Amino acid sequence: MKFDNIIIGGGLSGLVAGIISQKAGKKTAIISAGQSALHFWSGSFEFLCEHGGRQVVESPLDKIGDLVESHPYRKIGRERLEDSLERVAPLLREAGIKASGSLSRNHFRLTPLGYLKPAWLTLDDYFTVDSPADINGKKYAIVNIKGYLDFYPRFLSHGLSKLGAECTTADIDLPVLDVLRKSTTEMRATNMSRVLDGEAIDMLAREINRVSEGADAVVMPAVLGIFSDAPVCRLRESLDRPIHFVATTPASVPGVRCQLSLRDLFIRLGGAYMPGDTVRKGKIVDGRLLRVYTDNFGDLPLEAENFVISTGSFFGHGLIATIDRIHEPVLGLDLNVEGGRTEWYDENFYASQPYMGFGVITDDCFRPSKEGKTVGNLYATGALLAGFNALKEGSGAGITLATALNAADMVTK
């Protein structure tokens, strides 16, 4: 089978690259092994939240020049970053995902444990403020679903109260959920979102109005709208006051909806989406990747003019660590790993761990190398790349999206 472009990996990075490639008229395939990090998504995308041990709140773009030269943001450059990432919100909206934010200044999102963290883009219905001071003096009704254990009203109340808010908490009992409530393992956000639709939303709205009287706004877990935001819109129209959602323990409803929405857009555009398949090897000749082989297609090769590898880091099995080595399992690409196992980590659990910066070595166009030779028609993206610590920086989503857009631009020239 032949394509213009093949994307290896069906997470956020692979889907965005695939959508842009397909929109450019290129015959594109995405090979997706299964669930991605999107299923753990909070509803917010981060660009740069911390640098030098301090939170970056005002003008995160101004901090780009302070990063090490090998950092993906430095390779792309501030001007290209700004131009490129301005395309993200419109692309998400085309897929039915409404998010707001600005690269010029981070806003704050409310975490499930009641803390405020900087963010770049956040879904429109989720709890955000421009400044922690905006919470002072507000009254919030924190509403949970009876029997739902993955939402923590006391933590949220404690965190908001420390910022000067007045909080009340309440549990809502919806009979329509009794079928799930028989087992705590079934009372999950994604399961409830399949039940809470139509008239069940109207019932939910009546209960929320009853328990939130006197509040300025309602805060509740993100248990609505796994396939679209229609249930959320219906609920908002029936409430007496604004409502803000907080993502819960994975699998998260916003994460699943984001992945499904981007996947569906790619398919609507005519892309070939290959779920439940894993690329096992590829054929590189004279510095070009000619074909790849997958579990499902066996000896039948998949060929393309260009390839994008978006398989993630350790979490997504884009990198594999054994007792004596770390390697990239698909193509055996070069990594920036140095030293033995004892040098991969810091004994201080809270320190910046060296292994978090491991990844594929690339040139300035994010073309990786194998045995010191650049693979000219292959582009790496996201968490697979070397040169940054997404957890410490709060930069994972920004790098994922920026490098996906870079790869898409390269393969559609």
C-alpha cells in the first residue's frame, strides 16, 4: 500500500500532523496502536509553565531565549512558534473542540486537587481564571454525583477557600445512574457521560439549581459530553448560574472526546486511520525511509514519500528502557542517552530526572538520525524528542503541537 505521508502514532501529535497533511491534499495514513496520553488530558494545553524553578505566568514567549539551544522551542524559534501555534485553536474548533487562551500570557486552570496551574489553552467550559485574585470573594457550589469516587470536593473547597472563596459542597442523586452505581468500578466519568444525555441533562440541571442557590457559579466533575459538547450546552442553558468543569481521574472525558473528535475530522477529510496496529520495523536505504511493516499487515509493506514518527516517550512506548539500555524500538533511531542506569535518574525523587530529557536526536528540521546519518524523509515530534523535560517545564502539549505542525508543513511542501 502506498501513501504520500504515513504518520506513526495516533495521539495528539500524530492526529494534528495527519489532519494538516490530509487537508493539503496528501494521501495520508495514521497508524495508531491504541490509547494515547490524551486519555489522561486535563482539558488544558500547556506551553511553558515553569523555567528556572519558578512559574512562568506573564509572557511565556519571552522565556524562549533562555532555554538551552537543543530545546525544541529554540530550534523552531519564537517567531515561527507564535505563527504556528496560532493555528491550533482554529483547528481544534474545526474538530468541534472549543478552547481559548493566549500565548502572550498564561491563564490559570483549577486542578482536581484544588490547585491553580498555569495553562495556555483550556476548553471553554472548564474552570479558569486570569489571576488567582479573581477567586477572592466568590461563592462556589461544588457539586458531585452520588457514588462517584474520582472527584474530590473537599480538596477543591480547601484550595479555593485559601484563595478567598466561599464554598459549599453537595451530592446529587440521579436515578438514571443507578445501573452504574451497582458497582463502583462502573461509576467512571466516561461511563456516566454515555448515560447523561437528553432528559437526564434536564434532571441534572434541576438538581444543580436546587443545591446551588446563592452561589456565583457551580463547579462539577467533567462527566458530560464524551462524543460532543451538546450535553454541556444543554446543561448550561438550563442553569441559573455559570458552571465550570474540572477533569477527573483517567480516562478523562475531555481527553477521550478530543481524541475521537480529531480522529473523526481526519477520517472525514479522507485520511486512512489504522487503529489497533503497531509498526515493528522499517526499511531505510541511502538515508531515506522507504517502507514500514506492522503487526496487522505482516509482510505487506506500507510505503510513502514521507513519514512522521509520533510514538511518544516511555509512557507511550516510543522509548523502551531495559536493565542495561534505552532504545527507540521502531527504527532504532539515535538517542541522547549517556552513561549507565545509575546515571539515568537522581536519587532525589523530586529532582529533575535525567531520563525525562532523553529522546531522539534530530537536526534543526526535526529529522532524526540513525547511526549518525540523518533520515531525510522522516520527522519526529512530541515527547519522542530529546532536549526538554515536559514534566518540569509544563511544556509537553506546546512542544507536541508545535513539532506536529512543523512536521506537517515539511511533508506538505
